[in-house]
Amino acid sequence: MSRLVKFRRILFARQFLLPVAVVYLFLFLTLGPWSPRWASSFSPFTEPPKKGPVRQPTHFRPLPPLQERVPCYGPRGKFLSRSPDDELKEEKLDVAYPQPFWGSYATIGLDQTWMTIDGRYGPYGYGEEDKSYTRSKVDWNKINWGKLQNECFERNRHRFPTSAVPFDNTLQMVRLGYRNVTRIPETRQWHEFKNTRRTAIVVRAWRGYDWKAEDMQNLRSLIVEASLRTGGEYQVVLLVDMKDYQPYIFASDENYEKALSELGVPAEFREIAVLWDDRLLESWYPDIAEHRTMWQVYQPVQLFSLHYPEFDHIWQVELDMRFTGDAGKFLDRMSDFARKEPRKQAFERAMFQQMENKIGNYKAFFDAVNRANKGGAYIWGPLKIPDIDPIGPEPPTELANNEDFKWGVGEDADVIVTSACNNAQKADGWVFKGWLGGFKDGTSTPRFFCPPAITRTSRTLLLAVHEAQLVKGLRAPSEATPSSFALWHGLKLSFPQHPVFWKKEHDDETQNAWWKGGPANSTDGIGPDVWDHPSGMGLTFWWESEWPRQIVDAWMGKELPKDVARPWLLVEKDGKRYVPNMMMHPMKHYH
């Protein structure tokens, strides 16, 4: 009898069964598939599961529309649908509506309304110190926006799949943590989750931020309009960079609680604040040499998606953004457009701006891009590079020319960008052009950037980027990360052409310098042949503009510097100042 047979008989003898079972249970619990270190742990019973990429199916099943939204309570303790003091005052004026420098109201279905500063922010405390304030006043220090959002979700819970859950009270439940102590799998895949039909709006902030009254009014408006008025379809979260705060916030519960108490965030927003710091990023992405926001602004969002997978999508927005109309309606129009857009040439259309006075309506723009691409597409399915095993679907036809713009219609986009994309290979003046790491082809790797880094990204895409950075150490600069990874994986990208204005009305010279002849003048169909463009300092939506600050100051009735002209977008009627419906960025504070 062999020694192996004798050993097995002894091992499975009755008197040994219980101890063996106990040891087996201990090892299984320690090394089981939910262990955060499962992928690198040695198991004496089985090899760790080898997970290859799971491709999405070519033909998807569009999600049915959600049921009718159930009204929610607002900060005044009344249903928003029955509280005039909580209502925005959108107006139609008997004046010509301004034509955007690029983008289109008709293209994304945005209302051409006007608002005064009081009609816009009065419900959220603007002017409440004046005797003329006619709305009921709110003690904002007693408002708990986390509680209000969760109560709204609960009233609407029947509208969502069972996979949707309320957002944790961040003062009581801390999910983020260093990689070596995490209690969740280090990587996750798109197919492990069911749709929740919910989107997080992650607002970026930092310790030491100088909160002004207008910041708080703006954030309140975003919560009410995007979360409460939509029946919980959005959840607003404050993602706070703790900078170089000591002690390490994730070293203990006590340290995290101490950081929360010293955060400087107004009390009303404290329960929706999620903290992070560079040490957290270094813990999870040791092979990425740079973690500063300018280079890797999406890393905290990636970790948020990993730890809060109950959101199908995440909007990344900034405190210096302003919606001059209803924020919830604006975001809905953006996502509606992206859902309806076909996959074919969606990327190619995102490489151009639609300028109505140059090319006409969206159909004319759509057809022009199609002609520039000779009925085909530069990207059809995944943009193949050696470093990425794509998870996106195979196209329904071998050639894009043989598909009639139906594929992807009704499918949510994995990334919605808010400005036109650019080809890094053409952009010699792009400051981040040479910043790339981990790719076998180096700077020859095709990549595309879409500044600013204000986007809606899917859980699918964020988890794919997270895995690429964690496992392979792949890195691209912030404004190229979601767009490039989406294209490499074959995921859906969309650019809803929202209205953007320029500080000088009828400035043909500047507009021509941005337009560059449009799609008809492009030799490859993927954007202008020359990347260089004028300064964006006078745009209502860009990464470096000063004009949004001037518009808001004039809207509020403040005196502008002597060398600054009153913005032509403002309309005066019956002694009131109105601005059109748009999204603006950045809106910096003067110091």
C-alpha cells in the first residue's frame, strides 16, 4: 500500500474529520473569493480563478423607462411639487434668443428660457438677508442633505431595481480604505453587477476650501434639482481631497472622525462628504508615479466606483460650475441625447463642434461628418492596442459602411464628454502629450483628450480603468483617461453639443479659427487637421475662462472692473437682469 493511500485513510478517518473540516473552513474563510487578496493568495485546494475579460454582447436590450417620479420633500419641509417658495422662475422673454458660439439648444433638447439671479438661486437662500425677500426662510444649518436625498430615494424605491440602495451616511459608514486592509475584491468586472438606474454626481472639493454663500446656494440647487426633483435618480456626493492632512485619515476610525470634524465643510453637507487623500491613491496605484489631481483626477472617482458600485454612472463636476437653468433638466438632456445617439461615428462627431451659423442644424452636421468619413468610421468596435483586452462588444458588421446608424441607439453611453475631443498625435502644443506610461508602443499609442475633465462615466469604464492602473500600471493624463480607455475597450462615447457662448458677439475671426473649415475640411474625418486654436478665456464653458465669473457678477448686480464690458448675453427687462439657460465653467472667486 502506497504512503499516499495510507495518508488519505488516516486523513479521512472518522476521528480526523472534524479537525480537517475546521481547518478547511478557516482556510476557505481566510482565502475565499471575497477576500481582498484573493487574486494573489495561495490556496492549497484550488488555484485562484483566472478571470479573462468578458465581452459585452453585440446586441443589447434597451432599459425600459422608469415609472413616473414621486414628489419629494424639499428643505422647507414641503413637497417640492406643492411649494412655490422652492420653485425656480424660468421665463420666456419677447427677445431674440442668443445663438451659441458652438453647440445647440435644439440638438440636445434644452429649453430656451431666461432667469434672473433671484429666480435661479432665491429658493436656495440668495437674497434672504434683504427685506424684499418674499420666500419663507430656511435655517440651513439644520438641513441634512444626505437624509433628504435618502428619504427621496425611499419614496421612489419601487421605481428602481432591487439592486438600488440608499446612500450610506458617510459620518457613520466609511467604505474607502487602504488597499492592504480593504474588505472588498481589488478588481471587479462589469458583468458582476446589475443595473440600478442611479447616477452619482460627485462634486470635487478640498480641505481648506473657502466656502462662499454662492457656493452653498449652487450646491443646494444641484441637490434639489438633480436629486430631489428626479425622485432619486441622481445622488449628490461631495468628494473631498484632504490634501496633506495629518494624521493619516484611513489609519483608524478615530483619525477619519477627527478629519471630518476639522473638514471645514458646512454642516448641511457634512453627511454627503467622502474623504480621500494622496496616500489612499498611492496605496491602490503604486505603479503610477503621479497622483496629483492635474494628472490623475479620475483615480478618486475610480475608487469611489469600486467601493460604491450601486451607481451605474458617475458625473464628475466641480464647485466652480454653474447651471443657469434647472440642473436636473440639463443633465437629463445630456444623458437623453447620448442614449439616442448611434455608436457609428459617435467618436468622429465628438471631434468637431457643431456651429449652427457655419453648418446648420444637427442633421446637417451629422451628414457632414458622415461625408467626411465616406460612410465609414475611424473607430468601429475597440481601437486595438496591445495593452488592452477589450470588454466592449463586437460590431454587428465587419465594416462600418454596411451599418445604417442603428447600432447603439437606446444604449447609455459609457462616457459623456462635455467638450470636443482632440487627437493627441496632432496636438504638438498639448502640454500632456508626452505624459504616458506602461504602454508597449509608448507615445505612438493612439489616444484622445477632451478637456475639461468634467464627464459622466459608467461603472463599467471606471472599473476597467481602475484594473488597468492597478494591475498593469497604465497611465494617461486626466483629460485623456476616460475617452481613450473607452475607445480602447470599444465602449460608447458621446459628446452632446450643449450651448457654449463667446464673450464677443459676431466674432467671425475667432469662430473661424476654432471651426477650421469643419468636417468638410478634414482629410481624415476625425477632427480638424490642425489642433491649434485661440485662447478659450472668453468662453462660457472651458477650462481656463474668465468670462463666467464676469457674467455671474453682472447677473448679481455687482460692479465689474472698468476694463471689463458688461456681458452681451445679459438682457435687461423691467429693471431685471436675465441670462440664458446654459452650463458654465469655471466660475472662480476673486480674491
